[in-house]
Amino acid sequence: MPRSFLVKKHFNSAKKPNYSELDSPTVFISPYLYKSFSVPAIPQPEVLSSVAYNPITVWTTSSLPLSPLPSDLSPVSGYPSSLGRVSPPPLSDTSSKAPSGSASPVSDGDERLHAKLSETEPHAAEAEKFQCALCNKSYSTYSGLLKHKQLHCDAQARKSFSCKYCEKEYVSLGALKMHIRTHTLPCVCKICGKAFSRPWLLQGHIRTHTGEKPFSCPHCSRAFADRSNLRAHLQTHSDVKKYQCKNCSKTFSRMSLLHKHEESGCCVAH
DNA sequence: CTGGGGACGGGGCCC
DNA sequence: AGGGCCCCGTCCCCA
């Protein structure tokens, strides 16, 4: 019996593409995935070792290296703040995975460079003999032009792989191609028509049809179709949960639960 | 309300 | 270079 999540509501259509309205043709995934439907498309994984999932580190929201956007980090203007899913604003260089809790050193450096460049920009009245072929900016000295090219235009030219579906830019074609898959969703489920960006996402989805749960908990009889869900489940067997409130020291199995706890007022009450 | 499960997204690493 | 996989994470739903 299909659960309601299979008809997941996407409140933000801008974030979640409408699979039926993609302007690029979708390609059905290779038939090998369906060669034997009852047999998993991926090799049966070994039962995960409990050691690998025995967390030692206790994180707090203040120490999390990849904590989601805290409340003091509002989205960059121009991007909808009503996104149901909290996601960082597109960075100029998305190939670098900077912690969302801190400014990207790349973009920060770029801003500083921009400021520096505007300081050194020649006055219009001055003779501007040296012109940048890329942006047509003129400089009175060759060193000024050289500096501009090295610090600004050449750097910009290197980020020349732009997504035609959104504003993201990538430094490599491979990174861009992978990103574009999130728009084109070339992996389509033959059973329900749902589309995915990557084959293994489709494989995981197919398990929702087959009921296959290859990831077993070594501590109890539960099994999961998704390794991440097993990882989260293993937290429930741990006395000390991974995520700790920095005020009351209560620990939680998921960061989202810690966030809920903090938002509910624990930290205010203490 | 809280905790947990299900489904899925995306970057990074490895081969 | 590109695909497969891992890991971390989010969102939604339900008990």
C-alpha cells in the first residue's frame, strides 16, 4: 500500500522541478536495473559493522562543521526565503564545500578583490590605454590591467561553466554536468514515473517498490532500505547521542531533533 | 510534542 | 573524465 510520501507535496515548485514539465527529454535508465526486478540492482551489501556506526564525537550546534543555516544566516537576497528546504544560497564557486556556518573563503576573497579593484580603478579623466578584452575595462597602466586580469577577469573566465537552468556556476564541466542532472532528472522509475538525478537514487527508490531492505541493524531485527536511515537508527541504540544541546547537555540522535529542542525554548529557559 | 522512520538531495572521494 | 558509492544532511510523516 503506497504511503503518502510517495505523493510528496512540493510546496515550492521552484525548488522541486515538475517531472512532467521538464523541457529536456528524460532518458530511461539502463535496463540492467530492471533485469531481474526481484534481485537488487546493486550487490547485496554486507551487514554494516556496528563499529563503523558507533559515534564517539558529540556535536553541538555550535561545533558542527556542517551545521545547517543558523538563524543569523539569512539567505542572500534574491533567493526565496520561503524555501521549504533550508539550503545555502548559491555560491559563486559551488565546487568548494565550505561550511555553511562560515563565509566561503572564495567568495569572501572575491569581494575583497572587488573592493581592492575599485580602489585602484583609474579615473575616467585619466588616459586609459590598456583595455581588458574580456570586460572592456580600461586602465591607465599595464600593471593595472594585468592586476585586473589576474585577479578578476581571468578568475571569472575560469568559472565559465554555467547552468542554463539556474544561476550556478562551476569550475569544471564535470561538476556542471553532475549538477545539470538535478534539473534533467534522467533516471526515471519505470513503475511510477518518478525521476531522479542519479542512478543510485533511483535504485533506492526502487526499493520502496520491492520492499528490499539490505541494510540490517546489528543490534536489533530492523532493516532499512537506505544506509543513511540505518545510520540514524543506530543512534537510537546509543546511550550518548551524537548531537548535544550545549545548554542542558541533552543529546539527540538527529541534528533536526536538536534544532527542534533548541527552538522549543530550552536554550532560552537556561 | 517528541522521537524515529522513510525517502531523497547533493558534494566529495575513489576507481 | 565519468560513474559508483559514501557520507551528511533535510524534509515529511507517523506513532
